[in-house]
Amino acid sequence: MKNLSNRSEEEPDLKMSADKLRFLLSAVILGFTCMTSQIVLFREMMITFYGNELSFGVMLFVWLFWGGVGAFCGNKITKSNPKSLSFCYLSISALALLTVIAVRHSKLILGTAPAEIVGFFPMLLFSFLGMSLFCFLLGITFVLNSKSWEFDQSLVFLVNRVYLWESLGTGLGGFFTTFILIPHLSNFQITVILFSLNLLSFAYLLSKGLKKAIKAAVWVLAILVIIGFKGVGLDSKLDHFSLGKIWKGLPLIHSEDTKYGNVAVVKKHEQITFYENGLMLFSYPDEYSSEEAVHFVLLEHPNPKRLLLIGGGLGGAVTQALKHKNLRIDLVELDPRLVNMGKIYLPEEEVRSLENPLVRIHFKDGRLFVKERLKEKSKPYDVIIVNLPDPHTAQLCRFFTFEFFKMIRSILNEGGIFSFPVTSAENYISEELGLYLSALYRTLRLTFPEVVVLPGSNNIFLASPKQDVLFDSWQKFVKRIKGRGISTKFVNEHFLPDRLSPIRIDYLRNSIYGETWPRTQAEGASRTITSDKSRINSDLKPISYFYNTILWSKQFQSIEKPVFLFLSKIKPFWFVGVMAIIFILGFLLCSAGRSRLSSLALSAIFMAGFTSIFLEIIIVLSFQIFYGYIYSKIGLILTLFMLGLALGAFLIQKRASQKRINFGNLIRIQLFQVILVSLLLSLILYFSKVSPPEFVVEFFLLLFITLSGIIGGMEFTLANHLFLEKKTTKKAGTGYSIDLLGSSLSSILAAAILIPLLGIPITLIMILLLNFICLFFLFAQRRVT
């Protein structure tokens, strides 16, 4: 009898242990799925849509918005159990695949051509609808995870435990996806892994309480579906079929996902075109582009011997540069796979050029390469060309800032020349294009004593640290072409007289400067440069990519163009003031109701989500500004942030289990948030004035992203605990939904509007002010209580 009694007592314990294991795995897998699918879908949508910060902000906004809505709607589901939860994971497994396939069909749905830039509103509409079901389901699943288990009767503890383990799974997902999955698998192969993982989760949760025979049948069926999916090659067929929809009508001969993005190669007749993330890198043969990229600047120099070419080496630029005798070339390319594909698909002549003994290829971030040359304290280069796409992203904008131009000048020898091409227009320069070009021109002239811009469909910017070096006379170009015995098809005596006619040159000068421009700093000193409408493009205030966004929006004649133009003319004070007033009114409303403590707890959750995303984006941008590149570090940054959230949640859970938390703890955590933002602002300002070693930058920025995660996790868990103490299961997802909605708002504001317009320091000052307002109202409420 005693043994039977012990056995009956042990069975509930074993059952409870099994439930805890199911709960833990389901929460971790949910977090892993969220982060991995987010990375994959964003990479896929960057191929379909214009990959600047505006599109990234829109995608992140949609993701977080629908997750928040799903969590809020999850409150309406009063009862749940592991079996009903299992069908959420079954749906997630199917929707993960279907959403990727739907994104790849977006060109057909929107009626756009391959590599065509999609307008803001079509992009927003498709993102809003295309990701809605999947993100909505992820939000609901979070809430149901807190309602489906009976081993803890406390709602608040279950919700915060889901948050803790889901954050841990998210961190693991970011790490594994970035460092293990992406380097070896395609986006679709990674999605198949998510499909399999969630299908197994479905079987594991569904089998709870079933008879052994039925349980075995469920597992066998799930495993057979996974094996059959791979065995018949359905994954490869779906991958190739859906990829074909992106490149409808174009013969795709190669597509490959690298850790830097997707590279696709299209061949039509004899024309080979390379695309990266859906945008054209170069086309071969295209002698017009390759000739103008290198010959103008090399002909400006009387005797070039050393050339640094940053990007754009494939497609003919290196071949054209080698026409100048005894010219040694350092070619800097980021992605080794791009060069390897070029050697496979480009003609033998181009491959021979890349393998020429005079050419050295460096696989490195271009800005990091320049920074390393700067340490050598030598000036080895006669000519430097940045042959990259226009600064339509903050990552590309790094190569067009005042700080980068200063570094370029430091490695140019006396009489050296720096050049970069920028997309323009030959016959008409609009107000938007004028603002964009003027910002680049004014930024360049702050660094170099002499600047000349050549007209054309691509404007060629030329700068030299020595005056009276540059010219824009087509006769001088022709003379040097003949003197060096160079054979060209477009940069010659037949085309140059029209392209460099005095009328075109004067029109470009008037459009950029407003009158005949000063080609030297001495001439410009007599004019009021600060009265110009355009601004200086700097590392901490990358205005050029916002001007490029305005220019891009003009193509679609939609509402975003006047909105962006209006925003570009507003003084920073008004942005900060309006945001402060909105938040003060919000906190006043929360303080006026009967449930003041609960409302202020939710406000603190909103503030935590709002601040965390802002700090995450600012730290990522600062990392690539001061460290030099971000590509291999993005997974580490995301992982540390999410692990910080998990650690913060764990610390509060531990105190809560000991009943050692109260409203005063929330005030102290909010004070820590204010201190963290203040320290980050000081650190970034310090880094902008000195040039610390890379390991110092890496250590401190990684430390701050971890601390941001810890404080965010602590504030959410504590505020959510205070909110849920006397609530029913109908409120289980409220805090999580508020957190996601705050994050969604900050994502689109930070990346697309505030950072380029205000700059990183003023944006941080604004975030500091908003957090201080939150701290003030929390402290005031404590005194009232």
C-alpha cells in the first residue's frame, strides 16, 4: 500500500515535469522561429523591394504591429491547452513556407518588372497584407503559451516565463541563423528547417495524453512528411519555382544567398547582368559605364601609378583602368562569392584582367580598408575611386560622409585625385535632385580645396587636396587620351564635346550651387554657404540617404514625396518638442484614470519597447560607423540583445518569486534606462572626436547592446508583473502587445526619419528626454500613492 501511495504521488510530479519541458521547448522554439523567420523574410523582401532604411523600417513596423495585434487578440481566447496550442505550431510551419513563396510572387501581384524599384505605398500595402497572417499567428501563440499549462496557477509568472524563454530562443535563433545557417544554406532551405522544427513541435504537443499507439502514429506521420518533403525534392522544386517568379521573363542562370545578401545572374543573349538584393550591380558588356567610371579621373591625373578602386571592379572597370600603362590597382570588394561568380560567367578578357599581376584584390569592407591604410601613415595612392551604388542606405552613405572624405584625403598623395559617380540627369535637375547633389558637393568641398563635378546621366565628382589640378575642358581630356594612346568608345572626341559643353556645365553648377559654383575653398569663402538649403552629410547625421529617399519617392508621384520634403525642412527643435508634448499628454491620460498604477505600468512597457528598438538601431549604425563594418557582427549584436532581454526577465522573475518587487523597483529601472541613454550619448560623442582602436569600439558597443537588453527585459517583466497581479487571463497578452506596438512605432521613426534628419546625437537627446518624462510621471505617482 505504501509503494502504491508513493507511486500515485510521483505520477503528478512526473506529469508536471513533462509539462514544464513541453512549455520550455514550445517557448524556445517560438522565439527561435520568430528571429530566424524574421531574418529570412527581411532578406527575401530586400530582393523584392528597394533595400533602404525606409523599406527596412516599414517591414519591421509591419512585423511588430501584427505581432502586437495577435497578442492583443490572444486575450480574447479564455481557454487553451497543449493540444490546441499544437495547432498553432502546425499553422506556423505551413505559413512560414507560404509567406516566403508569397513574397516571391509580389512582382506578379504588384505588376512590377524584375529589379524595378517599388513605390512606398505598394511596398507598405504588400508588406502589411503579405506578412499579416504569419506575424499575427506568432503573437497569438505567445499568449496561448501562457494559458495552456497548469503547473503554475499564477498568470503573471507564466506570462513572464514565456517572455524569458522566448527571448532566449530568439537570441539562439539570431546566433545560429547568422553564423551557421546563412553561410551554408539558402533562404528557402532555412525556411524548410523552420517548417520541420515546428511540425515536430506540433507532434510533441499533440501527443500529450494520447495512447501509445496514437502517439506513435502522430510522430511517424510528422517524420514521414518531413522525409517525404525532402525525399521527392519538393523543397528544391518550390524554391526554383518561386525564384522564377521574382525574375519573370528573364533567364536566371544563377542565384545564391551569401551572408551579405542574394546575388543573382541573368543572361539574355550576350548580355550578362548581376543583381544584388534585387538591384542591378552591373551589366556586361556596358562599356559606357565602365569607361566613365575610371577614365575621367585617371585622365585628370598627369601620370597615375597607383589606383585604389573601392567596389565596382567587375563588369569592365578594371579592364578599362589597365589601359593606362604601368598602373597598379588595389581592388576592394566585399563579397568573395561575387568575384568568384564573375570569374565563372564573365568573358575570359575580364577574368584575365582580374588575374593581372598589377591587380590585387582585397576582400574587405571598403571603409575598413581605408581605415587600415590610414594607420600606415603613408599616402600611397595617386587616384582613389569609390565605384559603389548611390547612398540610398545608411550603410552605403558611410562612403559619402565628411569623415570618410577626410580619411580618403589622408591616403592620397599630393596632387592625387578622388572621384565617385552619382546617378543624375543630363537635361533636367529637379529640386529634389538638386538638394541631393548639393549635399554631396558641399560635404566634399569641406574636405578638399578643389572640387569639380562633370555633367551627364551620371555626375562624376572629382576632388583634389591640391588646387589648380582639376579641369572640365573636353579638349584637355581628348589631348590626354591621344597622348596616352588609349582606345575608348565613349570617352573620346566624338562624345565629349556634347557631354562637357559649357551650357551643360553651367546648368549643373547653377542647379547644385544656385549660381556659378566656387571650385575652390578660397572662392567659396566669400559666399554664405550656410544659407544653402542642403545640409552636410556626416557619419552621425547621414542626410544624403534621406535626400535619396525623397528622390526615389518622386518617381512614383505619390504622397510620400511632399511629406518627405516637408519633413526635411523642419528644424530639429520641432521634432523633439512635438514628440515630448505627445508623450506628456499620453502620460497625463494614464495618470488621470482610476487604474493609474496599471496604466502607468503599461506606459512603462511601451517606453521600454520604444527605447529598446531605438537604441538597437543606433548601436547598429554606430557600430558600422566607428568599427568599419557590420556584416559578420549583426548576428552577435542581435543575440546579445535578446540574451540580455532573457537575463533581465530572469532577474525580475527571481525577485518576484521571493516577493521582493514593487512600484519603486520600476522607478529605479527607469532611472537605469535614463543613465544608459546618457552614457551611450557620451560614448558616441567621444568616439566621434577620437579614433579608438577597433577592439575598444567593439567591446563598448556590444556591452551597451547587452545592457540595453537587460534593462528592457527587466522593465517589461516588472511592469507586466505589476499590471497582471490582479488581472484575469483576458489580459495575458496586453503587456506583450503594448511592448510590440511601441517597438513598431520606433522602428519606422528611427530608421527612416529621425536618425537621418536629426542625426544620432540629437535623436539620443530626444530619447533621453522622453525617458526622463516617463521617469518623472512614475516618480510623481509614487509620491501620490
